[in-house]
Amino acid sequence: MRIGVTGAFGFLGANFISALLNNRRRPDRSEGGLEITAFASRTKFSPLFENSDVDMQDLDIIDYETMARKFSGLDAVAHFAGRVDFRSSMRHSVWETDALGSKRVFDAVLAAGVSKLLYVSSICALGAPAGDGAASLALADESSAPYGDPRWPTSFAGPEAALAAVDDSAAGDYRFARSMRVAYFDAKLAGWELAKAYARDKGLPVVTVFPGTAVGAGDLHYAISKLVDNVWEGRLRFSLEGSSSFAAVRDIAEGAILALTKGRVGEGYVIAGRDEDNIGYVEFQERIAGLARREGRLAQLKPRVLPKGLLLALALAAETVLPDGGLSEAFVRAGSVRNVCSSAKARAELGYEPSPGLERAILECRRFGETFARRP
């Protein structure tokens, strides 16, 4: 099997390749003949695997013609490339990468005649669970959608509007972007609608996965690691009011492999942790702090949750003064929602089984940060 991986050196992509390589080395697995092409546009290094274990190639997912040529001869493509950025100044770039880039990947896969596509979306495309409330135990799943939900910061009224935005941007019309509150959420939602439409109307052999918030080793770009380190070192005193489906990144990688090999075309699968790992950011930070204190670190005390309205006002002021800083309106909105999901479908259909507890994943994240220097 010949598989190409976009975003091969990102947090999720590198763990996916590492898991493929580990499976290939195991005598009880059948991936012995696996050939991996690692596509990347910027970062071309990960401590999780050796570059000599893969065929490394440059690739920009905005370049459709080059993708179609380089995808030719592959049996499968796993599309991990994407951009997560909540700064207002990056809205256009996020949409260009996560929505239009995915469209071009889909078109290139069709043109190259690739037999299977794994499209990596995000649980943010699913919205809040029905009947959500402070004490609700409900979880969203693959059938959920955020349309018409005042709690969810999407700018689209329905699937037609999301697909129309893709068509408009492909034609150079970005007027719809003026109403975006969280570009990353909208781009992932549009990508999911596009994947379903391409499977239905064009026969795209796509299986979509919705990863939860990944925790573990391999985060060279200081995503979840920044939160872990700030709590561990006692530099963070506040938290957002939202929650997420946390999961060990190694579990997400294994779940993605299962989706690629066993998933049904046109379907989506949440790949997150166990139900009890759907927790608020406050509780997640408390778990980090507890592990740090076991090692004698002066970690944060219980973080204080500031009102969302106050945080939005602070974010607006911060973006005016420091537009490239870490606090933004979109960041506050994204971190204030209850983004909790169930992996029941993946467990039932794919045999996916997430690890119990997050402690090991948090420690792996911390140890990785202590060992490897952060790269911009």
C-alpha cells in the first residue's frame, strides 16, 4: 500500500506516520509493504520518526496541479494539513488552507484516481450537543450540526451557505468572511459539508475523522504544549469557561488508521477520548497542576474563570494594540463553547478503543517539551 500524508510533520500527521511505521514493524500487523510519502510545505522534521523511513516531498495544498501529479500512483491519501489560528488578521489564511485547500485536495484525489482519502476535520465542525446545559451529560456525535444554534459561533445558516462560501472564495469573492466570528470553525464546517457533497455527487472515496483535542508528544508548534507548560510552571491563573473532548494523540493516530482501513466511504467518525475525558478547561488545567505538584513544581492553583463578556472586551482591546498577540475575540469564543463529543460510533464500527485517563498523555506532552526545543 502506498499512502501519501499531507501535513506530515504537524502534531497529528507526525503521530499518524509514527503509528503507521510502528504497525509496519509489528509481526502481527499486515502493513509490512507500506510505503509512505510525507508531504510538507514548511516543517520537514519530527522527532517521532526518521526522514529516511519515508519519501519526503514538498507540497503546497493550494497547488492543485502539483497535487494531482504527486498523488498519482498512490493507493490512499491522508489529509492532515491545516492551519489553526484565531487571530483576526489570519482569517483569510485559515479559510484558504482549511476550506479551499481541502477542496483542492479532494479535486486532486479524484483526478489522480486515488482509492481512499482520509480527511481530518475537527470536532468543532459538529457543534454543541443537543439539550446542552451546565449540568447536561449529552454529547455531540457525527450527526450533530451547529446550524441555528445561538451558542455556537458559526456564520453559516445551513449547509448550502457553507458550500456557497467555498464556491465564492474559489472565485475570489471573500465578502462572506466579514461576518465570520471564528474562521477556523467555519472552515472546518465547510470542509465537512464539502466532503459529504463530494462523496455523494462525485464519488469521492472519502472517510472523515473528527479528532478531539490532542494531548501528547510531537507538538513542535507549541499548541497544546503551551497550555500544559504554562500551567506546569505556574504562569497561568485564568481559564476559559468552555470544555472539550480531550484525547491522547497516540489514540487519535490509531483511530485515524482504523478509519482509513475500515471506515465507510462518505461517513465521519469522532476520534476522541473516553466519555469521562469530556471535561472543562478548568478541570484539564487542574489535572496538569496535580501532576506538576507531584514532581515538586509550584504549579497554578485552581484557575479563575473570567466572564465571557469581560474576556471579549479584553480581547478586542488586545487585538487593537497587539494584533499578533495570543488573545483574540475568536480565541475567546472558541474556548467558551462546550465542544464535547462521543466516540461511540468509532468504537462500534472501527474497533477504536481510547486509553483510560489523560495523565500519561499530559506527561508525554510535558516530557517532549522538556526534551525538544520549540520550533516556530
